[in-house]
Amino acid sequence: MMLHHFKKKHFIIMSVSFLSVYLVLLIIGGVGPQYSIVRDANQPMTVCSGSPNNCTLTITPATPVLTWTDSIGALSKSNRNLALYTQINLFDTNSSISSLKIPMRIKLVGVDSERQYDVSTTNQTFPTQCSSRQCQSFLVVNEIGVDYPAYTVTIDLFGFDNITSVEQIDFTFQYVNSSYALFEMLVRLIFVIITVCAFAGFLFSLRKFNWRQWTTEQRFMVLILPALFFFNITSGVGALMIDDFFKTIFISVLFYFWFVIFDGIRKNGTEYSYIKFYVPKIVLAVSFFLSSLVTMSIFEYKQKHDPLSINPSYTMIIFGVISAIIMIVFLFYIVYLIAKGWITTKTLPFINIKLRLLLLLSVFVIAALGLGILFSWIDSTGRNAIQFFSYSGLVNLYIFALTILYLPHPNSDMLYQNLNRDGAELPHLRLDKDKEEEEFNEVYL
């Protein structure tokens, strides 16, 4: 591994700096703007006024018994999505009701300065569980992507069992805070700029060497940094499929990198063929990428064609389970490789502290990333500023640290010239060349 440029104190300083910057990012996320804005509708829908005994609703099949209309404006594309939640309020005398099924027809109309546009019309029965005087709120409008500055919602309520037990229905609009969207985009822009600079600087540092002379880690960084660029450039404002596609590519490349590097530490000093060493790892990474891509495609299709459905399709469940199983296998496999690599470092006293710090840093990132994927804490946007910084900041700092770690030694060109002239082997290509590495540091540092 290309670890000559760093001594023990350099690794300790880098680790402390990594944790310090990450802590600062979490603090910034904690004081950042809130993710969503919740706004109550102008007025509720009064179903029965007074008491259930005085309810005079006339229930006719296929005819709405009540109609509610409200509008919301001052929206922009940065608000990302518009949701409308409904909550049923019961009379005190009917607190024993445990569930209701509410049939509704919801019409959503987009409004701009020129005219109105019919966005969607949905007929659906919404089940809800009740306790005491209130029932659980449920989603009746879920518009992915805000294309108009204002929307008008019209809801027709049809008759249902125990309708006379309902006093009123409250409505609440919810959408992404534009301040948060701007905040996230600025942070992503900063990460993108740093990534571009890091990639350009890394390539510039390798300009004197033929690509065949690059270490495995350096070749990986040339692949990981562009993947990180596209991971950062997603904003959640555009197509979610594109955002998730780039995110999945980056995670798959990162897993493949971990497989190769950690298994390389475990098999240090042993000969292995290309097919037996690399192909199984490629198959694992590609299988995760494909299963995740299929799951995301089904999810986005369902979001567009049935955004109010609360039950995932069987196909989505199957591929979701497959992705989860693959992720669990990945985590166990990486834990195994790290454990074996940790044991291997005991036989390498000179670079023991260096490899262990690298392994500990990687374990921290792998644990956070794995848990985030399994529990859906990582998505295209992040649900709050802390969550966004927790994962986006962690991943970026980790890749930037690896970029610094795998930079070639300032005097590597002198070393290459001497070794090429003498026909000697490069000392940094093997982990067990402790004495040669120590001599190299004494001569060239």
C-alpha cells in the first residue's frame, strides 16, 4: 500500500482532524433549517355539528355527502413535493370506535398566472385506526415534484359506516422547506467543488507515472472520485431515479473497493489469480447494484402511478428482501475481512498503526453506511439537516481522507528512476517490506 508518505503522527493527526470536521458538520446540521413546513388548511370539514343525534346528512350511493376545497400558494420547485394529511375527529360519545374506512374523491389542480391544470383525480377508500376522540392521520395527496406556484385541492366525502360519529375532519399541508433545499444544495455544491479539486490534484500528482505503475488503491481512487462527484451533484429536485441511480453506483463501487483492499490485506504475500480474486467481488457488487436498481425503479413507478398506496407490491417486497440479504452478506463479509486484516497487521510492526487506523476509520464508515441503507436513513435528499450531514458529510470526508492517504510520495519519481535503472522491485507494492520502507523514509524524506 502507498503509505510511505505518512508517519504515525500523520495518521493520528488525520484521524483527529477527520473526527473534528465531522463533529463540526453535525453541529452545522443541528442548527440548520428544518426539513419540512407544516401548514394547517384554512378551514376543516365539518361533518356533523352539535352531536351525533342532530346529524342531518343525507347519504346517497355514489353521491358525495360533503365537499371541501382549499388552496395553497407561494410554492416553487425547491419545495420538491406537496402532501396533504387528513385527521378524523370523533364525538366524545363515540370514543369506542376503533377503525374507520373513509371513501373520498380527491382532485388536485395546479394553478399558475395563466390558467389551471388538472393534475390528478383519485377515488380511494382510506382505512384509519382510532383511539379516544382522534383517528390516525393519513395521506390523501402526495404530489412528487412541485410544478406550479399554487394548487387547489377538492375533496368529496362519500357516506360510510359511523359517519354520524365524525365531528369534523382536519387537513394539513406539508412540503419541503425551500430554505432547507437551498441549504442542502449549497453544501452539495461545496462538496462537488472539493471533489473536482481533489480529483484534479490526484491526477496531477500521478502525471509522472505510467498507469501501470499506479498502486491498486490509486487506480480505485480514479474511479471512486468521479462516482463521488455524481453522488454529490444529486439534489432531490430532479428525477429521483437519477439521484438514486448515481447513489447506488457510488455505494457499489465503494463496496467493491472495500472487498479488494481488505481481502488484499488478508492475503498479503500470497499469490492469487485475477479470476479467483476479482471476479467474485465484481459479481457481489453488481448483484447489489442490480437488485437496488430494480427496487428503486419499482418504487418510483409506484410513486408516480399510485402515490397514495401504503402497501408495497410483491415485486418490490421480493427485491427489497434480496437487497437487504445482499447488504447483510456484504457487512458480514467485510467484518470478516477486517478481522483477518487486523490479525495480519500484527505481523507488520512498522506499518501496524497505519493500517489499524485505516481499518478503524473504514469500520466507522461501513457501520454507519450499512445501517443507513438497511433502515432507509439514506435517501436522495435526507429528511433533516443532521441526517444529511451524518451521511453525506461522512462519506465525503472518508473519500477525501483516502485521497490524501494514497497520494504518491513527493520523491516517488526519484525512487522510480533509481529502481527502473537498477531493475529493482518497488518497495511499496508489498505490505511486508518494513525494512525497505524504513530505509526509503530515511533516504527520501
